[in-house]
Amino acid sequence: MRLASVGKELIVASRFGTSDDLDAFLISLLVPIALVSIVSGSFNASFIPVYIQVREDLGKEAARLLFQRALGWGLVLLVLAAAAIIVAGPFYLPLIGSGFSSAKLQLTFSLLLRNVPVVMLGGLGAFLAAGLNAERRFAIPAITPFATPAMTILFLWIAPSWRSIALTWGLISGATLELIILSIALKLSGFSLRPRWHRLDPNLKRVASQFLPAVSGSILTSGNYVVDQAMAAMLSAGSVAALTYGNRMVQLPLTLAATALGTAFLPYFSELVAHQRWRELRAFVDRGLALVGLVSLPLALALFLFSEPLVRVLFGRGAFTANDVKLVGRVQSFYALPIPFYLVSILVVRLISAVQRNRLLLWASAINLIINVTLNYVLMRWIGVAGIALSTTLVYIFASGYCYIAIMRQVSRRSSVDGKC
């Protein structure tokens, strides 16, 4: 899936370079994609630990009923969120696209209206994937995201004159195909896809009690991405596209590792917590963190040192100029630095969710957002759009350290009590 995504980015770079219509497309998707990310990440973090505990204590039927109820209320949330984006679009787009001309803002809003369905499609897909992941069926949720870059490449090939509209059709058709595949996989796994809207039972209340702080923390975390893009829009034309390209190649190894770690470890952590095997949990986390550091540090250093040649080889053709190569290479080199800290934070965040202490994420995210805005402002005045990428490194260093210390204190206390018992 990640290779397909990189292939899509190479084609987009060749067709669009750092053009205004690509800037408009990226800004139009900023809030919808952030919202899908918020909902999917928060639902996984809050639903899977409770689902596993209900399945262990009350049986599979009770767990499946919990899934149907969570799906019903999640659907309501997605409808409200999509409507809110449409209503708020004319107000927030001029803020995050403050450097855009009036014509560019008008194009951005028209693209927003076309892209809004991705909130419903992507959100529902995330709910269905969580059900499969909770049962340790990882293959289908991992493969289905291949559909979106594949459909985007198809539309860019058959309708190159559509420009940003081709990107929209690729996005929507790909998300629809993903939803169909996940629905079939769930039905074959014995799940019912019928949403239920019964009153909140104790198990669903437990999901909600973890979901709300997780959403709040994710909003603040996604706020970092929104802030980065919005502040890049304040700089020269093409800065938003340069920031996006610079992050894309780093995302290939990063997402491969983060998806594997985050998806597979959360159910395992949750089972250890459900059985109160605290010492085994702590030992496993420490070994995992050591291995992550050993593998990711050389990768981060290599990407930092050879960033510009890599960008030249991958993107340096078509509408992508030599100046674009130099700018994107500099941005990418700074985005490579936080790779070890990002992967550490993935493991730690999954541990926090398994222990059902998502309020820690809320506090960490709030502090991160403040640090990010401050550093963005200072560093982008110093080194331009590359300063925004450097700010990300410093934010992840703080976030991974803060979350690790906070959650391991709680795990240590529980393992001490367990040892005495």
C-alpha cells in the first residue's frame, strides 16, 4: 500500500510540481483528512481494549453487540462532522489559507465540497477495520488502503486534463472500494454490520469514557498538522506542496513501521492488561523500545544525509524544477530526524490506550500544540518552510519522553502491587 502511495506521489509531482491547484487540493483536504485520522485513531484506542475485555469476560456475542452499538453512534458522529465541515468551510479556509488569493480560495472551497464524502467513507472504514483488528485479523485492513492510491493513479492516467478533480475522484472512489472490501471481510468473520442505537450500556459508556479524551488529544495532535500546513500557506507560493512532498518519502518507512507496531501491539497489550500480567507487559515494552531505537536511528541518519539526491531521483522531472528539488530535499531532511521518536511514541501511545489512560494523551497533545506553534513561528522566520519540519522533530522528542515517563510510572506501580500479591 505504501509503495502504491509513493507511486501516486511521483505521478502527482510530475503532473503538478508545486502548483497552485495542488496547494488548493491539499488545503481543502486538510480538515477532512485530519478528522478521519482523529476518529479512526481514537476509536481504535478506545474500542479495542474494551472489546477484548468484554469478549474475555462475557463472550464473543456480547463483544459483537458492543461493536454494533459503537458503529451506530459512530455513524451519527460522522454525519454531524461532515455537516460541520461544510458549514464552517467558508470561515476556516481563509484562516488556514491566509496566503491564498481570492481565486485560489474559491477553488479550495469548491474542492472541499467535493472531498467531504471522504469523512463518511474513511470514518466508517476505520470503524470496520477496528473490528477486524480487535480479532487479530490484520491482513485485510492493512491491504485495503491500496485502493485509494491505485484509483488516484487510474484517474490521473485516464483524465489528466481534470487536474485536481482527478485527485478528488481517485480519493472518493478509492475510499468507497476500501469500505466495500472491509464490509465483506467483516461479514465473513461473523460480524453484523447493522448499526444499533440503543441507550448507552455500561460497556459502551466505557468506550465513550476513553473515546472523548482520545478524541480531544487527537484533535490537538492533528492540530499540529493543520497548524503546519496553515503556517506554510503564509509563506511563498508552493510552500504547502513542498511541505507535503518533503513528508511523503519519510512516511514510507515510517508508516510501514508505525502501522505494524500500532496495529498489532494494541490487542496484545490489551490482553496482557486484561489478565493483569504487568511485569510481562513492562519487560515487553522495554525490549520493543530498544529494538525500535536500534533499527530506526540508522534509517533516520541515512535519510537526513542523502535527502536531496533522493528527491532528485524520485521527483526531479516534468513540472518539478531544480529549485523544487532543493527546497523539498531540505524539508525532507528535517522530517527524517524524528523517526526514532515517532516510533517510540507509537508504542507508548498504544500502551496508554491498553491501560485505558487516554487522558494522558490529552495533556501531552495540548502541550505539544503550544510548543509546535511557537517553534514554527520562530524557525520558519529563520529557515522558511524547512523550519516547520524541524519544529516537528523537537515536538516528537518532547512527546515521546513525556508519555513514556507518565505511563511507565503507572505500570511500575501496578507491577509492584502485583508482585506483593
